[in-house]
Amino acid sequence: MPNTITVKTDINASIQKVWQYFTQPTHIMQWNHASADWHCPAAINDLQVGGRFVYTMAAKDGSYSFDFSGKYDDVLTEELLMITLDDKRKMTVNFSSIGDVTEVVETFDAEIENSIELQEAGWQAILDNFRKYVEVV
């Protein structure tokens, strides 16, 4: 059984805005990176059960890039995304709100190439970038 990793953040914004910024490609390309020397130059998101997403993750200096991709197993608007990544790992994203604060919780199967700590730090950094983007834009 794979190890699972959970990262989360609280965002000072409505659940409607959080959902929109989390799922629309024009927004995804603005926040989907773990550090300032990376970016997301392309994003495709077919947000429906059976639909696929492909986010290109790339070093800004052009030295490396890869596609982060998978398909949606379940989509409950402003509530839940259940995903199977292309490498067969499972991932869930839960959205919940209390007033104008929205909590986003991502849980996913760890991969074997990198340490749990490195994966958790990277995913948390991306989620922190998302929070900052939503709260500023």
C-alpha cells in the first residue's frame, strides 16, 4: 500500500472563487509552480468525469520540463475532485468553506523517486502559491 501525503491551506476567498482559480487553465498557469525558477507554460483541463488534465511544468531556464497529467474519476463542483494520475497514483482534492475562508486539502499517493519530505514540501509550496494568487488577484 502506498504512502499518502496530505497538504492543505486556508484561503481568504469564497469557495466559488477558489474553485474557479483552481480549475481554469488561465489561472492554473499563474500559480502552478513550486518555486520562482519554475512555471506552468501550458494547462489543459477537461473538468468532467472521465476528462483529462495536462499541466506542463517547466524550469524557466529551459533545462527541464514535464507534463503533470491524469483523469478525473469524480467531480463535485466546489466540493471534491477525485483523480487518477497517469502513473496510476490516486489523488483527491477537497474544498470546504466557513464564511469567506475556504480550505483546500490535497491527499495523494506518494511516488517512489523522491522522499516523502521532498514531495510534501513541493506540493505544499504549490498550494501556498495558489493561496497567494487567489488572495491577491
